[in-house]
Amino acid sequence: MESLVFSAITPPEVVLSRFEVCHTHDLEEARRCGERIFCENRLRNLDTKGAINARFYYRGLEGIGVGRLGFGGDVTIEPGTVLDSFYLIQMPIRGQERIECGDQRVLSTSNMGSILNAHVPFRINHSNGTEKLIMRVDRSLLERHCQQHLGRTLRKGIEFQAGMPLDTEQGRLWMRMVGWLYDSLSANDEHLPPLLYAQFEQTVVTMLLTCQPHNYSAELCADGPSIAPSFVKRVERYIEEHAHEPISIVDMAEHAGVSSRSLFTGFRRFRNTSPMLYLKEVRLRYVQEELQRQSFGATTVTAVAFHWGFSHLGHFTTDYKRRFGESPSETLAR
């Protein structure tokens, strides 16, 4: 069964097609490529008479990396050492893998992804005909966000449930985000604005902590203390002054000296919105001001939108028209 996540956007065979890093029939060359992207590993072809046909596509950002890969044969992958600095999310487009992660066992298919936790030994039995999406998330990035949401230091590392159902409500929410992310990174070249990198990172980490069960899930979902209006105003000023920079929830919370959870509570209670929606509204206003200043032909709506961190032009145009009663191109033409 093939995943349908890309049926309406980027076809599976086009995902990251401009970012091929390896295409080989040689097992050792495939092993070395996997080592450069992930870690030391032992790669074994279970069909001694059949050659592999490995193809790896990978695009690294800063705190995350995304890829698509398949080995074109039945192979077993074992790390030379446990993952230390990152978590690895795997989502088959087609085919299946049998994964052993510590004492957990997962049959990974198009309906069941998997997460390899940092510091946990694993083995992957990759079946012929399998192709999968992978996402690498730096451990330090994930723990920093989790600590900010909780407002305290973590007692131990984050441990996710190894199996990741993709056909549940939470799984479908995750895969819609994955589709948007891979679509954006497949279509755009390497020179993306820093604002977009920060947006991609924050979206992935927040969705992962929200959608996939882990040892801090219950605490993250609990109601937290409220925030005083003075802190809300302080963050509003911070957003106004730094909207041109890659601002994250973590940055806002650290500036205010509160947890991310408290920040969300304060904005919901006193502003009836969220910090990121407030940031979007501020950036929309700055886009309007820049379009009004520019003469027609001196710039484009796309250039201004990208400069202010709006990567999806369709959504941007809809939000802009709802906010200002006209399209951004109409503002620029006036």
C-alpha cells in the first residue's frame, strides 16, 4: 500500500529529487553515504544473489534534516553506535520495515511510522521495494523546546513511543504537516530566507511533541499557570521590534522569562489569540507597509512575502485579503 500524503501535491518520485546524494548498486558505498548523514552503521544484504539499488535524497537545514531513501533490496541496518545527537522519524511511502528499538518492535508501513530515540539501540530490517521519508531532528533543539514549554529542566531525555500511527487523527495531522514541509523543500532552491528555516524547525518540533506520545506528554497537556498582562505586552513589543528576524516561541518565552505554556495561556486569556498568530498579524502589517512604499515593477509580491517569512503564497494571499480587504498585488499596484 502506498502513502497518499503526496497525492495532491508533490508526487513521491519527485520529493527532494533535486537533492540526490547517493545512487549506487554497491553496498559499501551505500553504507558510507548513510554514515555521512546519520552515524556509523553495518549494512547487510540479505539476498546474496541480488544487487541493491540504493537511492538517497537528503536536505539538511539547521536543527532538522529531511530525506527520502530506499535500498532496492532486502537489507538489515544496524548502527555502529546508538544515536546520540538526534532522533530519527521514518515514514514509509511504500513497502515495509521491521524495526527493533530497545524492547519495542514496530512493523512500519504507510500507516505506521517509527521513531528511533536517542541513546536506544536499534535494528532495521528493510524489505525490497520499500521507500521511505525520513526526518532527523536534533536532540538539543527538541529538548530546548520541551524545556521551554514545561518551564523547567528535563529530568531525563525525551523518550518517544517507537510506533507512530499515521492513520489516526493525530497521525493525519502530522502527515499534513509533513506533506507541506516536503512540498516546500522540494520546490524551493537552497537559498531560503532564515525566517523560513526557523518556521520549519519550530513547526516540526511543536508537532512532534504534540502528536507523538512521549514521557512528557501528560505534563505538556496539563493546564499551566496564567501570565500577567505585563508579560504579554512585553512579548508584543518584542514581536514588533524583531518581526524581521526568525522568532520562535522559545525566543519569546525566554525574552519574557516565562514558560512557553504560560505564554500561550497569557495570549489566549488576554488577547484571544496565540503568540504565533500575533506574529503573523504583525508581519502581514509590515508586508502591507512595504508594498505601499514600493513602486510597481520595483519588487514583486513573492519577494516581499518571502522576506517576511511567508512560504505558502496561496495561504499568504488568502490571509492578506481577509486582513486588508484586497489582494497584495492590488496594494502594490496602487
